[in-house]
Amino acid sequence: MSHSELDARRLLCPLPVIRAEQRIAGLAPGDTLDILCTDPGARYDIPAWCRMHGHEIVATAQDENGELRVTVRVGAAS
Amino acid sequence: MLAVRLLLDQGIHVEALNFFTGFCVEGHTHAIRKRAGDRPKRNNALWAAEQLGIKLHIIDVIDDYKDVVINPKHGYGAHLNPCLDCKGFMVGKAREWMEINGFDFIVTGEVIGQRPMSQRRDTLPVVARESGAFDRLLRPLCAKLLPETLPEREGWVDREKLLGLNGRNRKPQIALAERYGFSDYAQPAGGCCFLTDPNYTSRLSDLWARRGDKRYELDDIMLLKVGRHLRPRPHFKLIIGREQGENNFLSGYRREFTHLIAASHEGPLVLIDGTAGGDDLILAARLTARFSQGRDCARVTVTVTDKTGASRQLDVTPLPNDQIRPDWYL
């Protein structure tokens, strides 16, 4: 199982979702990916996209500057 | 949503595609501004797909789309909207995706007569032809008014259960949405593309005129969405944040532009796009002061920072409102 990070800061939605979909396409089930975002819409859009594609949100954290870190575990049914 | 729902009702597996051109209105202005707004800043396509229980693929077409905007074969609409070329392009991209991913046909929510350029009886076949989709393109909302398509002929789709809507009136769609329990959906009549917006396209025209040719990068077209744009001199313009969200967004570009901000008062972040010399910087500083909380003060201190990060301060008198020419506003 691998763990990697995607820097989607400064990108406005839907670009964080697009970049996440592109990155996850190259990952294996069970791998985890941290997605860093600054667009507040990513808080809703990334989980929504993960739900429909069978990926799991493992954790979501936001720092004092509003920067969001969403940890996704890649599902089998991508 | 309705077109997909009609097919889901027939037990057909549907996955949705949403193409991101860079000119999409949805999400961006909300994401940049009104951070404390009361509505969640969701992506409408994602939200709709979730309501329908289908997968959505959001596809980056920013680079490929440039040729559609710059050289539309069928021309522009009222502004810089190349609607017919755009439709053909997107259906063509959908066809490519269909072929790669082993799907059989394409569905759109088009209705005859709903849009003046891209959804007329004579232009719907243009979309089917130029996209290369031909009779694999099904429009379930108006299918009964169109020739049979491959999925209908093959019996994959029951034509009798499709609709025969036409015209600009959205009442039948709204009634159908109610029947399906869709109470919250995106605005139906346009407004989803900045290329139909007169203010935005005026800025884009200005960008092309100053560059001497029609080209753009993603950052260019994103910045056109943000702030006030004033061109006080032909060789530079100012991008002035209108509120904190825009200032935050513009601050992401500080290393790429000379920028100004009032030091003695609260005020916007201002980017200089172009080349500004000594007198130009004074004018930019006076405009920065004008849009700050010190607008009525005798002097305002403005910090100017160039692309290397070197800063200096200018004490200036805010430019009086009557000296800001209306034609400076883009």
C-alpha cells in the first residue's frame, strides 16, 4: 500500500476533483492519497466524488488558514 | 438530470461527463467570494450525479477548448460564446470517452428550440455530425421529434418512453422535475458560461487586443473573473480585489505581478498587469489609495512590491473619484 500527496492548493473546483481523479486512476485499491486544497468547495466536492466512485474518506482536517487536507483510501470499484 | 433519469427508468447504465473549460461560472465566483455565504459551495454536476445515483467524471478540456474559443467555425453568439462549436466539441469529447470506455451511445439534455444557436432543428444535426457521434447521439427530452437513433433502432432504448419537448418554455421540464422529486436544480437558462457574460467578454477582448492576438492561459481567464479591472493606461491595467475572498485569491499571484496594498489603511490587494514605470506606479498607488479605507484622507501610504519581492512605500493622495475615467473600467 502506498501513500502519496496531491497539492491542489490555489486550484478552484472542480480542478481539485479533476486532479484527484487523474491521480487516483494510477493508484491501487487500498492506497491512500492526501489532497491539499484551499477552495472551500473541495470540502463537499471531493467527498461527493469519492462516494460515487467507491473511495473512502479516511480523514479531513483544516488548519487555521483554511487549508484543507482530505485523506482518501482508494476503493476497489474505481 | 431529466434526460438521464428517463434512461435510468429504462434500466440503462449511465455515467455522466462534465467538461471543465475554464470558463465555467459555477463554483468559481462562489469559491472566491462570499466565503461565509449560507449555501454550501458545491459543484452542481457532482450534486446532480449524486441525486441520480450515477458516477460523474469531470474532464479537463482547458487546452483543447482554446481552439473552440479562438477560432469558432460557426462564429460567436451575442458575446464571445461559440455555442454551436462548443456543443460539437463537447459531444465529440463524449464520443471519444464513450469509445475508450466501452459505452454504446451518448445522451444529452438538449431540446429543439430551447437555445437560439445550438439547439435549433437545423443545428442539432450539425452537433451530431461534427462531433462524430452521428446516430449514437440520443436526446431523450425531444427524441420523438427527431429521427430514430441507433439505440432506439436497436431496441436498447424504448422510444415510446422518451419525450417530444420543444421550445424555450421550461414548464414541462419543471413539472417533470417535480414529478421526479428534484426540488433543487441548477438554473436552467444559460448563465453557466462566462463567455456569455458581457463584462467578462469585454475583459477577454481587452486581453486579446493588448496582446495583439487571441491566446490565453488558464491563469489569464481565471483572473478575468476576479476583482475590478481598470486600464488607466494602454500598457498596464490594475486588478483590484473587491472583498477579502478576492484579495486572498489575488494574493496567490503576488509573485507573478507587481502588486500594491495600502499600508496606512485597510484596503484591497491590487495587481499590476503590464509594465508600469515611475509615473504609472504613482497613478496605481493613488488608485489603490482611492479604493482603500483612506479614500477621503489627505495622504495614504501604499506599499509597492515588485516580482522579485522588493518593496517600497509611496505616500500618495487618493485619486479623486471624478478623475477615474469611466472608460478605464473593463
